[in-house]
Amino acid sequence: MNTLFDKIWDAHVVQNVEDGPTQLYIDRLYAHEVTSPQAFDTLRDKGIKVFRPDHVVAMPDHNTPSDQQERIDDPVGRKQVETLAKNCAEFGIKHFAMGTKDNGIIHVVGPEKGLSLPGMTIVCGDSHTSTHGAVGALAMGIGTSEVAQVLASETILQSKPKSMRINIEGELQPGVTAKDVALYIMAQMTTSGATGYVVEYAGSTIRNMSMEGRLTLSNLSIEMGSRAGIIAPDETTFAYLKGREYAPKGEEWDKAVEYWKTLRSDDNAVFDKEVTYHAEDIAPRITYGTNPGAGIAIDGTVPTYDSVSAEEKAQLEAQLSYMQFEPGQKLEGTPVDYCFLGACTNGRIEDFRAFASIVKGKKKADSVVAWLVPGSWLVRQQIIDEGIDKILDEAGFELRLPSCSSCLAMNPDKVPAGKLSISTSNRNFVGRQGPGARTVLASPLTVAASAITGKITDPRKFL
């Protein structure tokens, strides 16, 4: 009896190397401007062509500005974006250029265009490639040398990870989103609790979750140390993918869905590890430290030193010192300087709908700088088509242009040193949003409530 992970892995084995890794066939390689230049240089140095250029899709996202996209002022970022365009032209690769309707964050664009499909193996030189597992694909982040391997051979050498199933059962309470579910799991598992595993998410909570929610959950799999996160495709998946630009059409669609319906773990499948959580235990979440697992319920308190081990105490002291928080402190009510809605974690249309549902008829706090950044040009157009842009504008918010934006300090949207940002992004590492910047991670609902009040606020107060 096989797990979903086993089924996809076994279907892509080219050969097993004795006492070594597996040669695995790759269906889709995504490339962006940061990790791909050296990989293309490797091919050029060896005189090798891209083996299957039609299986590769590239776009810039990390360095892309969100205020305008006529130019990139930073010379390093500009060179990376220009180099990607040149490499794609030279090697015959599909390239979604900055500022065009096809562009956006690579992990938002892939699923929404139907480029990421159930049963695929997908790789990218970016850790949050796990996002694409939400459609029922095996999606993994890889290193630059491995990107070169895939470009040259459409295969990769990988040791097979172990399997884990995380079941979440029950109905989420009002104000609790997929982001809160992910932050809750990380706090329970720790940021290394799934190291060496491919995680399958299952249970009634997952079955009732939207595709956007599933994409958020899969996106954050890597923050537990897992190799990938995956969700069995179902009617929600098929409805999301049907009619997408690169999804199968007509008879091919019917054949594909027939196959996709087999992509589920067998009833008696055995996992190397299995855990279960209950939806009713999950409240809106907020992080207090400098890793995504250092989080609490929004109405909870920061851990105290006597509640942790001696080893954990040193780590907690370092985190709280950087974040300028105190042990036992209640974070709700803490003033915030910046609010960020976006990233490959929460830059989809559902996230903007959620944000708008809170801020409609209200006004942004004058003390807050807010960056609202769609994950793609398609998402931005949906925001306009649905009139969400008008709700945001009336509340004092500016809708910006698609970009990774303030998720990481590789473009102009940097949080200044010492300032506190409440962010829907995926990482709150030291300096992640800018040198010396402090980050708390939260859901779109929580960020919206905080943008209105100017302080960390429980979104349930606005529901």
C-alpha cells in the first residue's frame, strides 16, 4: 500500500544508483533571477544545451520593485534580471519578463497558469517551491548545481526522503486561516520537526480548505525542515485548475482528471511518522521570535525563561533581545510601524479579499506604512475586476505592483532598522525584511486589523 508521495516518486524513477541516490525525472523546472545564472554558466562552460527547454519556465521576482517596473536602480539586482532574460533567449526558455501580464512571483504564477499540475515533479532553486505541492505535485527546492543538472538532463539525483502525514481534523474557527494553521503546526513541530520528510497534509480541515489556503499551507512546509509538502488532488483542485492557460483541454483534460483521481494515499498506506491536530485548538497566530516556529496565539503571551530548557533559554534570550520583546509579554496591542500583505505565502486573490473584508469602511492608521503587493499581474487584475482596489483606496491603502516585495530585502521595499513589521510573508529571520528590521508573521486578517489600529490586533474583534 503506497502513499501519494510513493506513487509520484516511483512514477518518476529513471534508475536507482546502487548504494547511492535515485535518478529522478523532473517534469517542470522553474527558474528565477537569483539562483539560475551560475547554472546557465555551467551549461555554457561545458557546451551543453538545455535538454527540454519546453519544460522550463523562468521569471524575475525577487529583485522586482513594487512601486514601478520601468527600471531597477540596484545594479546587482538589475544585472540578475537582465542576465535571466539573456539566458532564456540564448537557451530557448519561456520567459515571463518583469512588468508583463504573465509575470509575478514564480510560486504564485505556476499554479494559477496551470503550469503546476497533479502528479508532476517540480523543482526550483528556491526553498518555497514546496508551494506547488498543494496541487498534488512533488515540489522541492534545489541548489544551483542541481538546477544545472535539471537543465542539462531533465533529471536530478536525490535520496528518497521519509514520509509523514499531518492530519488536521475539524472546522476552523472564525478569524482562523490557513496561515494560522501553518504557524500553529510549526510551533508544535518546531522548525526542524519535519527534517528529512515529505509531508502530506490530510484530514477534514484540509479537505474543506480552498486552493489558496492549501497553497499557503504547502508554502510553509519548508519552515518545518521538510523536503516538500503535498496535498492529494480532489474536486477543489480540479475546479481550480480547469480552464487555466496551460492546463490540459478537452479530452486531454478528462484523461488527466481520471489519472489525477488515483493520486491519493492508499487506505492502508503506512507513513514513517503520523501526527494529528484539531482545528478547534487553533486561534489566530503571531510570531514573537526570529524563526517561524517561535509563535503564540494572538491573545497569548511570550514564553518565560523558566518555561524552557537551559539550551532553549539562550536561544529565547537572543530572539527576544533582537525583537525587543520581554518574556511573558502579551504582544496584542504592541504598536507596529509597517504592514505587509503579499509574498508567495499570501499574495493571492483570497488573501486580498480577506484583507478587504476587515478594512472596508475603515481607515488605515496614520502611523503605519502599508505595502499591499499582489503575487502576480493576474491577481492584481482580479483585485481590480472585483472592486477590491476601490475598497483599499477608500481605506487609505495603495495597491502596488506584483513583486516578492517586503518578503526579503532584495528590492526597494525594505523595513528600516529597529522598525516593527507585521507581515504575511514566510520568514521572520534576523534582517529578513531589511538590516535590523523586526518581523512578526501573521495572517492577512491579522495584518489588516493591525493596519487599521496601528498595533497588533486580534482580527476576531473586527468579525
